Amino acid sequence: MTVVVALFFLGMGLVGLAAPERIAATFGTPALSAEGRNEVRAVYGGFGIAIGALLLAAPARPDVPLCVAVALAGMAGGRLVAAVLEPPRRFYPCWFYFTVEMLMAVALLAR
């Protein structure tokens, strides 16, 4: 399961670097400034690739999946707070990614 989570992060990272506006459009912001594209490339692109590579490079180290699981749970927690403050109108994308993040966190913890 660690490889599946790593591939998810690598895929997200590649899309974030190559097509930042595609990521932003998922959340209703199709046009980004240069600064916005920079932010998406950094957070979704660079971070995603780094986490994916880390999971592939050190799957036997128990601290690596644990740290990624905690980060994923933190992301899902942030989505939960956001949903309380501003309830999403649809399941996708907010609740969809909340579910994906929680499932990946649980999968990494259960390994």
C-alpha cells in the first residue's frame, strides 16, 4: 500500500509542476497569477514529489510512513475545519479528497 500512496503523491506532484492551473481548477480557481502558479508548483508539485520519493526510498523505515500518515491526517483535518466554516456544496472535490487522505493515512498506519 505504501507504493500506491507514493504513486499518488508522485502523480499529484507531476501534475502540480507541469499544469498548476489544472490543480487549481479542481477547486474552482482556473486562472492563477504567476505567484499562484509558483505556490501550486511548490506545495502540490515539489512537496508531492518529495513525499512520493521518500515513501519509495525508505519504505522499511517505520518513521517515514508514520510521518506521511500524520501529514495526510493533518490535511484531512484542515478540510474538516474548512467544511465546518464553509460547507462544501458537493462531495467532489472537498469531501472526495478528505476521504482519499484519510484512507491513505489509515493504510500507511496499518501496514
